[in-house]
Amino acid sequence: MLTSHFPLPFAGHRLHIVDFDASSFHEHDLLWLPHHDRLRSAGRKRKAEHLAGRIAAVHALREVGVRTVPGIGDKRQPLWPDGLFGSISHCATTALAVISRQRIGIDIEKIMSQHTATELAPSIIDSDERQILQASSLPFPLALTLAFSAKESVYKAFSDRVTLPGFNSAKVTSLTATHISLHLLPAFAATMAERTVRTEWFQRGNSVITLVSAITRFPHDRSAPASILSAIPR
């Protein structure tokens, strides 16, 4: 499969971006993956996306001196070497990956059309979040895509600790030209409720990329501050 790779510094991390041509994919390309048998029943598009994501992940791992291909876990999550956290995402003809010594979550999404945003908004945000998005300087389709993507990034960062939380388990509390903050509710994970997650973002063409960058407790929580997060992942 034809691919092109380039690293991109962002929010204190180095993203590894792989643009790929799915039409050039051949079944034998998967033999490069130790777990290729796990993909036997997947469709051609899914196979190409998975391969591109693992190529990006390999580039990211080599940057920290690790030469391996992440396998597939029981929740279909990437399996990272001990002591490392990583995240993979893909959209259309782009895949990306990032590695960190701390928890990390990353996501890429195509910016929604006005029609799609109007149709999907009720399943992604509530009325309070809508007001925050509409009060930002961003077009609503872009703002909603960012809300969706940020929630995906947060889930990826904690995918080993939560089980497919709904979009209403994390609420948008602020949106700026560079970041979006989320408030985690008990429905996300009881042990993580009342925390704020800051997600950095930028636009690349007709897509947005979000990266979990930090987590803190709310001001009223007098317990020790939560650890800093690097940015997640699938």
C-alpha cells in the first residue's frame, strides 16, 4: 500500500501522520503485521485503515527506541509495550499515532457538514454544551466536530479503565481557538468524576485533530491534584 509519513510536533508531543492510498492496498500487505490473522474477516477499507494506523504507530515507537508492532487487545485496543502509552486514529486517507510515558489520547475527524451537525448534535451534546459551542467564534459544524473528537480522545486515553461511556458522560465546559475542556461525570467513571480534561486541537485541511493534554480536579476538590496527562486511541 502506498503511504507517506511525516512527524508533526504538537502540544509537547510528536504526532506521526501517515497519508495512505487505500486503492493501492493488497492483501499481502497485511503479512507485515504479526496479528494479520485477526483481520481476516475485516473489509478491505478496514484492513487498509488498520495497516496505516499500525505503520504510524511503528514510526512513533521507533522514535523512543522500540521496534515492535502493537497487537490487538480483547477490546480491540492497541497493545503497547510496558511503560508506554499510545493512541492511534484514522479518518479517510489519514492515520496518525502518538506515544508517551503517560496516558495519551488522540483523534482525527472529518469536519461535519451543516446538515450532519444539525442531525447529530442531540446525540453528542446537551443544551448547555450547545450554548458553549454557539458562543465560540467557530462555525457550529466545526465546533460540534471538535466536541465529538475531544470526547473520543478522552475515551481513548482511559479505554483500559472505562467501558464505552456515552457522549453525555463528558460535558464541554469551554471551547477556544486552541483547546476544548471537558468535565467528566460519574457516568464516565466513578473514580474520575469531577475532573477537568483539557484537549488541544488544530485543523488539518477538512479534518480536526484533538489531543488530550492535561487533567485536573475541580477547585472544590481538596485532595491531591491529579497527574498530568500526555495526550489516545484505538
